[in-house]
Amino acid sequence: MLTIADLGVLRDVRVDGDAVTVTITPTYSGCPAMDTIRDDVVLALTEAGFADVEVRTVLAPAWTTDWMSAEGKRKLTDFGIAPPTGHRPAGPIPVALAVRCPHCGSLNTREISRFGSTSCKALYECRACLEPFDHFKVH
Ligand SMILES: [Zn+2]
């Protein structure tokens, strides 16, 4: 299972008796998955016996794909989602990087839509095996 720690979303956890404060940074402003992640964190910790669960959302410093662990990237590939490649461009001009197909490994892919199953992901298509896949955006 891909965890929020793998994604680098989980920034901090503080436990004080039966109270716990979890700090998360969204992967993408307006990412609808963050509401689900927050609910899942509260549910999991409540079930674990914490009476007081607080989830704080911290926007600065902004999340970057660099925070995602190698394990997290590997799990994304296992799920058929192309992990982020390279690093954010240092300059103001975005650099288009070849996205590797998670199914066959081909770099001969193209973006079909800026928005895949969630706004954090773009929908790609592989020209080699013709399979569509989600690409986690680098930002
Ligand atoms: Zn392919």
C-alpha cells in the first residue's frame, strides 16, 4: 500500500497522551485526494485509540515530488502510475521530460489530458503498447 509517508505528504506527527497532531502538506493545491487523506488519517488514528486527532494542513514550504521516497515511486509504478521523473525545473521555463510507460517501459508516450483520475495526475498514452496511464505531475 502506498502511504502518505511514501508520498512525502506526511510532514510531522506529534503524540501527547491520547491526543495526536498530524501535519500534512498537499501534493497539489486543490488536490481532491487530500480530503480523502485527511479523513483516512483521522479514521485510522481514532480506531488506533487516539481520542483527540488533529490534522493540520501546511502549505509552506510547498510539497515537491523530490519529497517522494524511492519506495513511493516504485509503488506508484506497481499501481500502473508513472512516477515523477527528474526534478522541478530550476528556471521559469518548464522542461518537458519524457515519461516512461509503467506497463512496458517505453519512453514513446504522449500526454492526452492535463487531468487524469485526479488533478494531481495527467493522463498519458503509450505509443508502444497503446495503454493509457496516469502520470503524477512534477511541480
Ligand atoms: Zn507501454
